[in-house]
Amino acid sequence: METLIFKYKTDEESAVLLNRYRREITSVDRVFYNILCDEPELDAQFNYQKKGSKLINKFNTLNHVELINSYLMQCCIVKSYASVKANNGIKKNDQERRIVLVKQIKQLNEKLKKTTSKQTYKRNKIEKKIHKKQSQITAIDNKKYHNVDGSVSKMRDYVSQQWKLKNGVECKAQHIITREEIQELRLNDIYVIGERLFQGNRFIKLMPDLKTVEVCFDRIKRSKSHKMNLILEPYSNNHRNKLKELYRMAQLNQISITYSISGTEIRISFDEKEYARNKFNFDRIADRVLAIDMNPNYLGWAVVQWKSSSEYKIITSGVYSIKDINDDFFALNKEDDVPSDDPRRIENANKRKHEVFEISRNLISKAIYYKCSLFSIEKLDILP
């Protein structure tokens, strides 16, 4: 998934309504998250989303949720399930790591017993390793795993950021972060999963001006009082080009767009493969092939209209060369003691990456321009 992040502004009435949605979504997320955490073993996600499941029955008993509709509830289930599953994976890896560390400490203690009192350097070295591994075990035992809203990590990062802004001045935590800021950080984002058949998303739409995002969670009462307009702050031309293509594809029901809205930011996520597949959806000529042949120094390419091995037409061809880059690389290898962080090696590596990227992009452009239906590469069977 690729995500574009934008700052936004809105009117006071919409801000208050968004805040109400965020509060209710936070409550639902936490209820779902706690229920899933108590499960001995997670079932398939579908089983929690179907009618009569434990999560949906609990949702129906909540008396402080007035704005959340059934689709937003399903989005909460997806988010909570993903958070619990991720945490379970992290916990499993941590426990496996802890077992390995305990075994290593046991082995080091056995080595320590075999040393004599005169082997001071060796004993100190082993003791340092044991202390380091014991510290890692303590860190695993005291680790706080992220909850569904990520408030633990958000607060820690925010306090750390504010501490740096104050240039490390000694001050208490309550002076770094205010009560209002804590309440804001504890609120979840409004998370709405995209659907291709609803022009990208059911409830959130990008407007044609590419500056406004319309939010309306009540599809039946799409009156002015139920709509919230989020005005995007100025952004880069690269983001503008992507939004323009996303808007075009959404109008044709070709892509699903997921939105996540916080108090100040809106995140627009989409599948980059789906985006690229539609972006390069061009007319193709049957049996027209772009073929390439490579060796370390040169890459040859040709556009061929193919009929058979004895009947074909070469439309155009060419060669790319990176011989100069390879020559510089081998020249550096001949010199003695040239480290990997030497500026000349770094420049050579960066130049190689840049040229390979540009060659790849140029080949794709040629395939589109000549309307090739196939991209061909050599396949060598080298016998031992």
C-alpha cells in the first residue's frame, strides 16, 4: 500500500463532528481490541465480521455509540484484528528471542566457571556479554506492546519531540505535554476502507478541484448538515499528479481508496499495483515485442513485430552502456585499502543505481510508445 499524507483545515462545526466520530470509534476499537486480546487463539477475520459473532453482539450492547454505522463497525473490526495479530506476532518473536538469550547466558556461565581467577580479561569480557543479554531479557519482559490506537507510542514520540524542542532543559513530563494534548493523542483516526464499486470509497470522496475531501457517513441523509468538507493545505506537484490519476480512476470504479482522518491530517492509501496496472493500461499491438539482451557492461534492446523465426520486422533498436561505471568500480578494487564508505565508492554506487533506474524507466516508456504486447528477456540454460 502507498499512503499520501496531507494537512487539512475545516470549519468549527465539522471539527466538532469529526471529534465526536473519533471518540466513538476509539471506544469501539478498544472494546474490540480487548475482546480479541482475550482470545486464546485468533480465528479467521471473517468469523468475527459475520452476524452473530462475539464482536458484533458486543457492539449491539454499547449504549454510548450513536454515530457508528455498520460499515464503520466493520472497519473497526478489521483494524483491531490487524493490531492484535501484529502484536501476537511480535510477542511470539520476542519469546523465541528470550529462549535463545537464556540458552546463551547458560553457555556463557559455563564458560565463566571454566576460567581461572587470573584470566581477568577473559572473565570481564564474558561478564559483559552476560550483562548485555540479561538487559535484553529485561527489556523483553518490560516491553509495552502497542494498543489498537497506538496511544502509547504516539505519546512517547510526542514527549520525545517536545523534549528536543526544549533543547534538553530539565522539566517534568507534565510541563512537556498538556492534558488536552494527551486527550487528542488518545483518540483514534477515522479509518474507512475503500471500495472500488463506490467510486473508491463509500463515505469519503475526493472533489474535482483536488483540494477538497468531502466526508459524509450518512448515505441516506446526504444533506448539507451531514457533510464535512476538509480543505487540503498546499502540497507538492508529485502528490497533485497522483491525486489527479486517483480521482480519474475512482470515477471509473477502477481503484479502491482507503482514508484515515486524524485531528489535523488525512491519509489517503491505495494499492500501488492496482494504481500502476491502470496507469499503464494502453492499447497494444498483437505480436509486438520489446526484447532485451544483457551483459555486465551493455544492454541491447529491440522492438520487433514478430510472426515467426523466419518472418519478422525490426522496428527500432538501441544499446545502453554502463561500461564507464564498471571501469571506475574495478579501478577502485585494484587500489589498496579503499573502504566501503569512501566518497568515491559511494558516488560510484549511487551513479549505478541512478543509471539502472533511468534505463528501466526508459524501456517502459518505449514499450508504451511502441504499443508492445510482450516484454521479452533472454533465458540461458548453462550446463555444468
